[in-house]
Amino acid sequence: MTMVNLDPRTYDLLRIVREHSPIGSIRLTDEMQRRGYSIQDRTIRLTLSELDEAGLTEKIPGRGRHLTEEGRRELERGDVTGRLNDVRERIATLTSQVTYDPADDIGDVVTVTATVDAAAVPDALERLEALEATPIGPVPTDIEETDEGDVRLFVPSSITLGGVLLMRGIQAPLQTGGLIQYDPTAAARDDDTGRDPRVVRYVDAINGEGSSMDVVSLLVEAGRTDITSVLRGEESTLIADNRGFPILNLEETVDITAATVERLGGVMDIRRPRESSTLPQGRPNFDLASLTYAGAGELAVSLLFEDGLVEEWSSLADLRDRVSFCEPAALRHEPAVVRALK
């Protein structure tokens, strides 16, 4: 294996290969230029040859390049500064691209993806059906086969809510992410106030401002979640994020968030300024109310990871049209699932 000097531009190129694999040099040039790089196809082809020689990419005849296992590892462990900026920029970009309207239940949503072995798809869908039957439901799901023969599941991400609010002119930036204690046996949410007694408190919180990896991946890989207990109707630990938003937008935010949760699933809890808070830092300040949201996508991938059914996942995947999602049970007749059942 030949060592190659990986500058920030080359790391960005590798990220694009990972995102669009397999990808040819012409499309790769276009994608790099979209990201602000002044680069020609000849330079891309030379760089790809160096990455092939270094064992980070591999050519698939007639289709383009994909990352090798070494290439994936290099993206995970190298370019800390780039990964830090990548997480921030990815969240901001995805949030700004959301077009979903919960009133009409149409538009693009941000997704969490989970890749599972084809033979494990029936078990994965069964677990998502069970999750949908809890107060966390619905769990809108879409499915597609990968080029490698696995199956990729899509479920709406909590990041979608930030985009929905932004479309209405409500600034609700992420404050923290972490784990919440959730009691499914407690009283149901009050839709007038947004308070949900089932959200007991934060167990841990992480400020992702200086993080080079997203909070969801960090907590899932650490095995900190306990979604399985929700299926048994027991107290559990869920991944959630917290946003601050202007108190002047309180009523509208409650309505929009409740409508989004009704359509896309998950758990929400809203606290007013000077009101007792679930957050570890105590009460929200005088100007900002507090919004805690655990999205169905993050909870779904946590459950599949706990059950050993997921091979890899992305908590900051691309956008997908809401019309392509349906109940997990309805996917049993999809061709990819039918083949897995044979």
C-alpha cells in the first residue's frame, strides 16, 4: 500500500465517493465543483489513481469507484477538523433543504438509514412494527436494495423537525443531544402545552459543538440506548436532542411539533422559561423555551443495533420524499423483502 498525502480536498472527495458509491470521475468532478472546488476532470482522475494505489478506493469496471474498507477506516479516523466541520455543515445543509409540511404530510424529510443483511430484513421489519405499536409510533419506513445485495431502510430523522420549524421562520438551533429517561406508562402528552410526562429527565447530555462525530452515532455505538424496554412497556433510555426557540413562537411551535410527531413519530416535550426542565442545566432562560425531541429514525436504528440486525447506519443521510414511506408492515410485499423470505 502506497501512502498518499490526504489534504482536506482529498478527504472531501472520499466523502463524496462514500455518499454516491459507485461514482465515475465526471459526476465526481461535478459534485466537487458543487461544493465550491475549482477542479478539472483530469485532476480528479489523477487523484483517484493515487487513491487506488493507496488502497483507499477501488475501481468497479464500467461503474466507477467505491471505497475500500481501508478507505472507510481512514474517513473515520483521519481529518478531525474536517469531520468536525462536516458534521456541523451537514446538519445545517440538511435542515435548510427540508420541505416537509406536516399539515399536508408532503415534502422532503431528512432520513436515518440502516443497512441490514437481506436475510435479516423480515426480522428488522418485525422489530419496527413492534416499535410502531408503542407510543413512539408511527415509524414511517422506506426500503431499497444496495449494489452489494444488502437492504437499506430509511426512517425520518429528528433533524427534519428543525427544517419544518425553519420553513415557518422559527429559529430552533440544536443545543444538546443526549439520553432521556422515558416512561411509557405515564400520562400521555398534553397537546395544548407540549408537555409529555413520559419524558422524565435527561440521563446524559452532550454539547455537539466541538464534536467530530454526530451524537447519535456516538451513543448508539456505545450501547447507551435501551429501546427494547419500550416494546415491553417498561421505562427506557432514548436518544433525543434539545432545541431552544423564542418564547414568542411558543404556541406555533407546539402545534407544528405535535403535528410532525403525529405524522412522523417520536417523542416530544416542550418546557417554558422559568418552568421546571428535564434538561441537566435546569430551567430554560427567560427568552427561550426548550424543545426535546426523540425522532423515530434515531430510535429505530438504536433498536436494530441493540438486536444485532444493523450492519451500518447513517444518522445524517440524505433527504427523501415523504410519499415513499409507509408502515413497516406494508413493506413485507416489497420485492427485496419477498426475495429475503424465500
